[in-house]
Amino acid sequence: MKTPKFWFRSSPVLEKLLFPLSCLWMLGSSLNRVFTNPIKFNIPVICVGNLIAGGGGKTPVTIKLAKFLIKKGHKVHIIKKQYKSKNKEKLILVKKNSDPKLVGDEALLTAKVATTWLVKKRSTGIEKAIKCGANIVILDDGHQDYSIVKDYSILTIKDAQEFGNSKIIPAGPLRESIERGFRKADHIFYYGKINRSKFNCLKKNIPISLVKVQHNKKIIFKRIKNKNVLAFSGIAHPDNFFNSIAKYNLKLIKKIEFPDHYSYTVDDIKRIVTIAKNFKLSIVTTEKDYVKISKKFRAKINSIPLQIKFDENNFYKLFYLKVNKNG
């Protein structure tokens, strides 16, 4: 499904109509919190989550942290809960060549960096990771999962979306209240420009790391011969990708949107290739979309990988201070 547009602009009528359902969502969340006994594991569990439904920048941070911790000598495993997957198993080891229809797009990206487990229940994945030698586990999503004790909880936030209309699902994009989400957080990773005073009033002294998005333009231009492009994407907020096209000195002539986590068919890609050929356009998409495209079409399509930068050493210092303090 596509992310509702009204979540990110004021729509009083829809918000009021959906408010009763938001109350039911909050009630269900509260009952889940009260009646769940969280499990504490004997290795550090890092959770990279967010407050809104989709598109919060969790996976790029997960990948960057995994790379950094592996360089530090840690055995890192990543746990990803199944989302829109046809896989029926309770636990599956994701490989670089796994079928995206079975494991999804994000798990394929994290599997390129670290051992990745796709699970129906996160605790099952953590137990398996420990048996396989992991000494740190990263949960890609799970800030609202009360079944696990997180040793370090990171919230990712993007300035383009932030909290939308600040309403709870389905009246808005929030999975829980902003106040509750911040109380559980140890660290904020923020994409873009930030008004720090807005966050300091919610939780004192919570550290904030600014995330910068980077791309290797030389690689992009080496692949893209024609600077007039057709861009397509099936992510939660495709405009984030479409708006970035200008940064690469590319001219966006045609854009095509698909629902988040969309599973592309051969006919979808044939249609895109035909349109691009007719208008003499180069085709670009996100890395997340690219991994779901049939290999026979990949030579015709250019992916633009998302690369990010933040203060890794500051994270490492704060992470270990908390882990050692809680022993």
C-alpha cells in the first residue's frame, strides 16, 4: 500500500473520522506493553527503530552500524522481522542471492553486510544468532516490540517527514506517541536539519547524531550516459528519492511510483524500459528497488545506492557506556 498523503499534511476531517480507530490502536499497544514480559539476552541488543510507519531511514543506519562494529572486531548479526514476505518459515538465513519475494528487499541489503535472520518472532532470531556466535545483535526495526530488552535503542528521524501530522495510526503515521517513543530511546539519528530544542524538551540529555546522505557521483555518472532520466521507486516516501535527482545534475523527465515494498513483475519492468526507450531516457531507481528486479533487466537500469555518514565513534562511546553501566 502507498503511504497516505494526508498523514503528512493537515486534514482535520479525516483525522477526526479515524480518531476512534487510533484510540483502539493505542489501547492495543498499551495492553501489549502491560501483559508482555520482556526477555533479557546475554549479549548486547541494539534496536534501530522509528516512530512512523515506514520510511524512517532505519536500514541504512543498521547497515552502517553493522559495518562499523564488524571493523571493531565484533561478530554482528542482524534480525529482521518478516514484512510482506511469502516465506512460511519461522526463521530463515538470508543469503545474498535469496529470492526477494521470499525475504524482502531490506533483508537482502543487510545480508550483503552481516549475517541476517528473517524471523516471525525476534527473540527466535536472537537465540539463533547467539548459537551461531554473534556477540552483538542489531534489530532492524522493533522500537515498539516490548518482548525484548534492548540494551541500546536508536530512533531514526528524517526532517522531510519527521512525525507527519503527529497523529496515531490510522489517523496519522505514528506507531506510538512521540513522548513514549522518546522515553525509550537512548540516541536519535536525525537525517537533515534539526531544531534541537524541540527534542530536548521531550527527554533531557538524549544524544543526537546528525546523519548526512552521501553518494559517489563519479560512479553514478559513469553508469548513466543520458542525464535525462526516468526514475521509479516503491518506497514509503518516493518523493525523497525523486527530489534527490537534481543533486546529481540529472533531469527528471518521468517518475513512476509504486507502493512500499512493491514486488515488481516482468511486465512492470518491460513497461518502464519501453517508456524510457521511447523518450530516450536513462532509468534510475533506489538500491532497495534494484535488488527486486529480474537480473535480465538490470543492465538497463541504474541503481543509486544510499550512503550515509554520522559520528560513529561518538555512538560507540555512548553505546559502551550504557552497556557497561547496566552490566
